[in-house]
Amino acid sequence: NILRDLTEDAERGRLYLPRELLAAQGIGAVDPAAVLAHPGIGAVCAELATVAARHYLEAEAEFAGRPRRPLRPARAMMAVYRLLLDRLQARGWDRLAERPRIGRATKLWIALRASLS
């Protein structure tokens, strides 16, 4: 959600990017709009996406060997958000205002797959 909603959050005066990632790219601004306009914002987003992808892998490993039925909703939600992350990464970080979308049919497919697994 953080990467998907950057522009929307900034319009509300909010920014949820880790300060250490911003500092590593020389971004010291605190105004969300200024942060998003900084040339280093793409590198920040890419790094945060890498961290998120690693967390997805860790979560999948934690799911292994656990009862599947109670984890179905979590698996479905993880699949939806993982797909959003994949689409954000494929799109790149130069068009932050363009939110990736997942259609209803895809969401239904994900829910069906989760319910059968």
C-alpha cells in the first residue's frame, strides 16, 4: 500500500517512506510533494519494493507446513498485494501517480485459488 498510494498520501500531507531510505538517497525534504519530486525517489521506491518482496518470501516460508484452511484469507490478500507490487515494479518508478489496478476477474481467480489450496 505504501508504494501504491504515494501520490494520494502526499496530497493528504502524508508520507510513509522510511527515513533511512530517503536519507540514503540524499532526500532531506519533509514536505511529501517535495520528496516525490526528488530525483532519488525512484531508488527509494525500488529499495522498498525489494524489502517488501523479501518479506513476501519470508511469509510464504512461514505459511509452509501450517494448516492451510485458516490461512486462506491471508494467502489471498498476500497474492493480491504481491501482484500489485509486481505491477508497480514492472511499470517503474517514474509514474507514481498511476496506480496499478487489479480487475475483479483477477481478484476472483486469486480468491478461488486460495480457497482451493
